[in-house]
Amino acid sequence: MAKACETDLVTDSPVPVVAAFDLDGTLTEGGSVFLWLRRLAGTGRAYRAALRLLVPLTVGALRSSQWADSAKERLFHALLAGRDLDQVTEVSRAFAVEHLEHEGRAGVIERLEWHRSKGHAVVIVSASPQIYVDVVGEVLRANGALGTRLAVDPRGKLTGSYLGKNCRGREKMRRLTEWIEARGYPVEPVIYAYGNSRGDRRLLAGATHAYNAGKLGRLGSLRRFPGVKTATAD
């Protein structure tokens, strides 16, 4: 069994501990959203839609914030509007299981499992769609899974819009805080947070212990946070 090796990990504290993990680039290699859209809509259609939105998608990638939120929602609308929720849910489950199997980052997943073995509450907090973040949480036996929720009309069809906000930046920390408050902890928990991109900065800044799981080191946007030391085998 693997063991996490940071000296400041809480092992026997009476204070509750919550460990929040980003998904794309943290628990898994790279991004998952466009791969998911390709699975749902087909490669050709997905690339044509992305090409039509190349400028806003590029600006969103560079400027982040509301630019990224808007560009992503426009792509969702182009590829998801009118799709049956049950069918999308079925495809999303298969996609999530396969994606985690092929793209999961063993060292970070071992870190998650260490937290879980110590009785810490584990939560996945991701900008990826809730519809498959839930599945990843289920597979990894997390206590919670928070993602970008998709709006559904009364007929059970996706509208292509968000239900609420894109779960990135401030929204990640807001959703995690909401989840913690709903648990009714008697005292404020110790929070560990793991991320890899600037969309995770607010989450890491709000944590008691924050770690950069990105691969760019001092070149990355989270360089002020310590890196994740991967587990070592017995």
C-alpha cells in the first residue's frame, strides 16, 4: 500500500479533514471536456463547432475568468442543446470510467486514497460537467463530487447552458464551502486542496494546506504552492 509522505499531513487529528481534488490535470492527465464532447457528438462535428468558436475559445484560454466560462458554454450549446439527458448520462458514465482508467495519475490518486484511508472526507471539485464528475467520484469512492451543472428542460433535454455557474475560480471555493457547511461539522475542518491550473488558485488559496499537482513546476501558474510529493511504496 502506498503512503503519502508530506510531514504536514494530518493523521490523527480530532479536527475533521476535507481533501479537495481538481480533476483535469490533477487526478488525470490533461483535459477531459473536449474528449467527452467528441464522444457525444462525434469527432467531426466537435471539431467543426470548436473551429467556429476558435477566437472566443482562444481568448478564454488566454484570459480565463468570464471569457473562459462564456466560450465553454457556447461550445456546449452548439453540441449539447436538445440532447436527451438519459442518453448523455449513459454515454458519460462509460466515458468517465474509460478516461480515468487510461488517463488517471497514479501518484495523485494514491494521495486521494491515503486521505480516504485516514477517514478524511474526499471531494472532487472540477470545472468538468457534473454528469461525469459524479461517476469519477463514485469510482474513486469520494465523499462528494462537484462539477459544472448542466441545465435540463422539462422534456428531459439538455439546453446547452449551465445550471448555475461554471465550476472554476471563485465558484470552486464557493461550492466546496457550501458542501462543507451542508455536512454540519461541529468545528471548522482542516482543508487540503490539490490543483494544477490558475482555475484552481482560489480553491488552493482558501485551503489550510494547498498543493500544486501541475507538471510545470516553477513555470506554472501555481508555482507559489508546494508540489505534491508522490507516494512511496512499502
